[in-house]
Amino acid sequence: MLSKDIIGYFTKSKKIQLSIVIIIAVVFFLVLITNSDLRNNIYTNSTLLFLCAFVWILLLLALISIFYDLYRLNAFNNATYSGLMDISDGMLNRFSADKMFQSDELQTALETVGCAMIEISNLVEINEKYGRDAGDKALDLFCENLESVARDYGISVRNGGNEFLIVIAECTKETMEKCLEVLDNTITLENQTGDMACPLYLNTAYVLNSEEHFGRFSEVITKAYHDLHNKD
């Protein structure tokens, strides 16, 4: 199972890379400082000087690259301040998900990502029969439960209207179906014990990109949308 937070998972990997580069740099300069013969030969041996300069440049480029990646990941993590959150419920929106998977950091994750599209099939009916306040209350309650369940597997996304996504990195069929089963059980329990005016009913469909091999996350979502609305 991957980290509960995709952004946190890749941030952690970048910090590990940064630690490795720093350790290599420290060891390199300690060798130069403690080995006087090597240090003196740098100024007299052009080949050795070239190799040392090459290593210094590589280390510097590695540090710049890692810090830039961390900067971009931090920008994604602060999505609230970049218009990437759905204002109504504070959930990541479709635009934020597309932006994340356009980044170099998450291209590898795209290869094995799983995406479930979930529709509240009777939300319009609740709004019409019980009023907009009841519909908003049902929507808020669903979002709370969706985020709670999705947090153990990946991230939840507001696709728009009454449609939502659960996005799971390194996703298998078993992982996705387990996640949807937990969500279904959670909503069923809420329907039985909650104080909603009307039970919520869900339609779901999911796509495993390890099977589809799409190159863009938008294509994954499109396939999930098509499957959801073209069920037999």
C-alpha cells in the first residue's frame, strides 16, 4: 500500500534523494580536505581537475533539480492557495488532479494509477423532493465520508456536480474494489443510522491504467466517465 498522500509520498522520496546527494558531497569534500596529496595533485593534474570539476557540477545540478522538484510538490500541496480546491467542500478539484499528473514527478505514478468515478445518482431527486438545504447536507455528509475512506488509499477529487473521484497510486484491482467496498459499507451505514432526509445511492466505475496504458490523466478520467454512464 502506498502512502495515504500521493504528494507526501513523492516529497519523502525527494528528501531521501537530497540526503543521499548531501552525504556524497560531504564525503567528497572530506576526502579532499583530509588527503593532502590528492588536493595538491588537483592543481598539477589536468585530468584530475577536470574530473573533480565534473563531479562538483553534477552535485550542484542534482541539488538544484531536487530543490526545484520539492518546490513544485510544495506548490501542489498548497493547492488551496492556487485555485486547485473545490470552494464548496474544500476537496481537490478535477483541475488540480490534471495538474498533478502533468508534472514530471507524478508521470511514473500515472502508469499504475487507479481512478474510480463515483456518482450520487439521486442527488437531483433529493434537491427536488426535500429542498436544496437537504441536498447540500447530504452532499456535505457524503464528502466527509468519501474523504475519510479515500485517505486510507489515495486522494479524493471533486469532478464536478454530483461526481467524485478516488485516485490511487500503484493500484491493483483488489485495492480498488476493497476501497469501493469500504465506501459502499460506510454510506450504507450512514443511510441506516444517519439523519438524512433520503438515503444516498451511488453509481461507480473505475479504470486501472496498468491495463489501459493512457499517457494522460485526463484520458483515465474520460474512460471512467464513459464506463460510468454507459453501463449495461
